[in-house]
Amino acid sequence: MLATGLAYGCLLLATAITSTASPVHRDQQILDFPDATIIEPDFSQTSSIRDTLIANEVIGDVLDDFEPSYYIEVNYPSTHDKVVLGNDIPVDAVSKRPVFNFFSLKPHSVEAKSSTFTLVLTDPDAKSRDKPKWSEMCHWILTNLTTPTPGPPPETHNAKPGEIMEYLPPSPPPKTGAHRYVFVLLVGESSDLKAPKDRKHWGYGKVRHGVRDWAEENDLRVVGANFFFAQNEMQ
């Protein structure tokens, strides 16, 4: 029921979906294509990822403005749910670690061949989007990732190696509406990264602080993001 239609124009779905509508709001209906298959990326469409992040205030609430240079492919194998820039996924479907991969939208860059990456999952809507008093909530940090592939690969990474913050399944409280769960890909030296002091506020003690502060503290740069919506069945 939530998110934006801009996502599907850039994400190279086999059904070749495009959208010319203005950014939708979080109470509008999302186009849902659960059987869509991600195929080779159309690099000319990558600005639509940024448009979608802006429309859903991921850029703003979670991240400073940036131009995505990587796409993060995230799947929950037990239910075959894919994270596709703002789709709805049931809470029960995300109870176990996802499998994932990420690939450069500029596959010939030096960075794509030589960098080290960190993947995080954060909730900017804890306790709720209107009252984010626990935000951001840190759900996962996985470091020392290397060698992204130039297209959707035959295999995906699966945690736990490099996990410095264990996966905490999303569990939005009753009657708090839909939460955005945001995967962020960071680039930078990660061999000595340490987990935040706490999951709530990522240990910084300030509302809607987390990924930005932790990345700055550790000299990491945002290069990609993906997200989904989930809400408690009791509303």
C-alpha cells in the first residue's frame, strides 16, 4: 500500500515497467509485481533510484543527497520476497537474514574492482514515522564485503562472516503504521569497524541519527540504497 512508482522504471524489471507520474506519497497504492525478474541494468535510468529515495524521504531522513553508483539486490529466500525500492513485505517474511548482492552501475570504474564495502539495515521510523523517538534503530551491519559483480549474479552473499551487528528482524510495533527499512551500501576501509554502542539511535542519543553519523565517524561513503515497507498487522 505504500511507496512510490518511480522505482520500477529504473530497476530493470522483465516486464519493462516505466512511470511518468509525480512522486507518490506513502498513503498511496504501490504497483506490486512479486514475480518480476531483475535483468541487466539500464544504466541510463539510475537517476530514478535517487528520485525514489527522495520521494520517500530516505534521502532526507536517513541519508544526505547522493547519486547512487551501486544497486543492492536483496532477497528473503524463505518467502521469495525481493526488496524493490519501496515495496511492501510482510513482517513474517523478514524474520531471517536475507541473501544479497550488489553491483556497480559503473562497472568499469576502479572503485568497482578494488573497494571494500559495508552493508547496513536501519529503521528511521521507530517507534513510528510520525513519532520517531527511537530512530534510527540499527538492525544489521555486515562489513568487509568485496568484489561486486557487473550484473545480477548466479550466487549471492549470505551473512554471517563480517557481521559486527547481528541481524535484528524488523518488528514494527502495533498501531505504528508502516516503517521504512533501509539497506545502505557504504564504501571505505572496514577492517577495524566497531559496532555502534547501542541499536537505538545507533548509540548517538539523537532522533533520526544513525547511518550518517556512524559513516562519518568511520570515514565511509554512501554509494547505494534500497528499502522496503513493513507494518504490524494490528493497525
